[in-house]
Amino acid sequence: FKLILVAGARPNFIKIAPLMHALQNHPAIHAILVHTGQHYDEKMSDLFFRQLNIPQPDINLEVGSASHAVQTARIMEGFEQVCLKVKPDMVLVVGDVNSTVACTLVASKMGIKTAHYEAGLRSRDRSMPEEINRLVTDSISDYFYTTSIDADENLLKEGVDASTIHMVGNLMIDTLAKNLPNINSSALTLNLINKDRSIAWGTDFTKDNFGVMTFHRPSNVDDRQQLLTLVKIWGKIAAHMPLLFPIHPRTYKNIQLFGLQEEVDKIAQLYLVESLGYFEFISLVRNARFVLTDSGGIQEETTYLNIPCLTVRPNTERPVTIWEGSNKLIRIEDIEDEIMLILKGQGKKGKAPKFWDGHTATRIVQLIEKIAGKTAYAVQH
Ligand code: UD1
């Protein structure tokens, strides 16, 4: 049974790692890893493969950066050739990035069964490119692997057959649970971007005495005025506590493009570092007083680690992190007040949702084994 797994962007690599490990040397399922090349930097891609011990991709489409249409089209062209050559029995996609939707569209039109891990999440905000990717992917997938009960309900409301929906838990948490024991914060030294110096654990920041921040959503960083407003708020927060900012390439490029570097440099305790590896990033988060973000996956990681997370977005596709976890959705104008609450010891705490337990990859592989068994039967008879 030939199974293609697709990964394209940084959060995909974290999700695909436990699946690749669970499928290595599987007697009946031959896993083929396709990297679309949507993320291609050493820091955004290779480092994650090395740290998470993901086997080298069997195929890399090397599509690189481009507009949404061009990037999606390039992935589709490349992936069609892959499917023609490999003739997979099934394609498994993860998450909500352009690679997810592009490969699902190709496979489903070729009559290949497709499974979507992280199906059913909905922000109900179609101005987010990821929401379009989620809607399209789920409207044509055959099997739906979900991370939480709200996703099951969303799919059922959209008319998906209940027998194809499986709540499996969270692959990102598989990766987190497995690696946590090996993540050692005390040795952390981080090089500051554009500066000839570094900051170090134990001197510049220590447990509970710093915040971690990430911003990369187009709605927050692609508009100059919006980004400038954020920079001013970072200044206010950093006046209270060191603020570590591993910066996404999109955000860094926009700071340059909008001429905001000088404004950023004025803020004494704001530390810009290049986007970090998985170990470095998680070791920061688990020791931070708070996380301020607009990411998707980080809402889940902070929930598992029970670190107060402030998500600067009007909505989230991961509401379970709010009902059960340590996440809170906030408006830009409330950032400072919310941080002050946390510094007064009133940060939100929670617990990990059902099946966020480190065994999600095993559950998914068991489901695929059943599908593979049925296919073998269909071929024989
Ligand atoms: C993508 C995903 C988003 C995910 C994020 C995580 C889509 C629509 N968006 O957004 O859901 O949260 O990844 O990182 O798929 N760039 C580099 N090096 C790289 C990759 C990108 O410098 O290795 C630059 C590109 O030049 C581009 C920008 O970063 O201008 C954005 O990259 P892109 O893949 O288009 O989207 P992300 O913002 O990373």
C-alpha cells in the first residue's frame, strides 16, 4: 500500500515527523515523503528535518515563494507528475497551507483517496488564506482526522459522512511530548539579528522573567500602519520585561520594506533573533512568563505546556485552546492590559484536551492500516 505524505511549510514538518517515525519499516504501508519546497530556508525547513529526525524527503518539488496562485499552481503541476509516477493508493495531507490544498486537489481529481489530518478546523474568516485552504481541502477529502470535537461538529454540519471522521488527537503534541525531556534551556544562547552580539539564558533572561512573541499573519504584518502600531506596543511591553522575538522571514522583510527597523532598534529590551529551531523555540516557550502570538500551532503548544498565550487575532480555528487551554484571543489595543494581568499573576491556565497525549500518530496509522486492508481485499477479489 503506497502512501504519499505531503509536507510544505514549517508547521507541517512538526506534524509529519511522528507519522514518518510510526510508518518507518511498516510491513504493509510504504510511506513516501513529498516536500513541496514551499518553505526552503535552512532555518524554516532543513533545521526541522534534522532536529526532528525526519527522513530526507523522497521527492522535493522545490516550488519556493511566489504569489498564492503561482505557488499553488506550481505545487499542483509538480505533484501531478509525482502521482503519475508513484501511483499512490492514498495521499495524506496535514494542516492548512497552500501545499495542503494543492496536493488534495490534484490527488482527488486523479481518483486517489485523500486523507486530511487537522480537518474540520474553522475560523469562519475567509480573509485568512488558511481558511480557504481548509474549506477547499475538506470539501474534497475522503478521510478526516481531527484534533478536537468542535472540528467533528463542523464537518458534520457541512454534510460530511460521520463514518469518515475520526478524532485522533494532536500530532504537534506527539512531537512535543516526545522531545520535551531532551529540551534543555540552560544552554541557550541566541544571536541577535543585525547586531554583533548574542543574548544568553541565565544572564539576559531566566525562567518566568521574559516573554516570547511571534507575528507573521498577513493581516498583522503586511500593512505598514498596523505593523507600526504593533511595534509601539512591543515597546510598551518590553519596558516591563525582556521580550524575545524569533522573527518570521515575512515579518522581517516587511519591517525593512516599511522602514521600521530604526523604530524597532530603539526598544531596549526587545530582542530580535532569527527564526529558531524547534528545540530552541520550545525551550523558550516552556520557560516564558507568557507568549504573545498570531500563530495557529503555538496556541496548541502553549495549551499543552500550560503557558498563558495571548493570540492577537479576531478569531481562531482552534477554539478548544480557549475552552480548555491557556489561550486567550485579544485585540491589539488590549495587549498591554492583558500582559499586565499576567505579570500580576492572573495569566490564564488550562489543561490539555482529549487525545493530546503523544499517541496520535499510532491512531492514524491504525486507521490507514484498515484502509490498506480493504484495498488489498478489493485487489484480490
Ligand atoms: C505559511 C502558511 C501559514 C503558516 C506559515 C508558517 C500558507 C498560505 N501560509 O505562511 O499558514 O502559518 O507558513 O510559517 O500556506 N520565506 C522565506 N524563507 C522560507 C519561506 C518563506 O524567506 O523558507 C519568505 C517568502 O519570501 C515569503 C514569505 O516568507 O515572502 C512568506 O512565505 P509563504 O510560504 O508564502 O507564507 P508564510 O507567511 O510562511
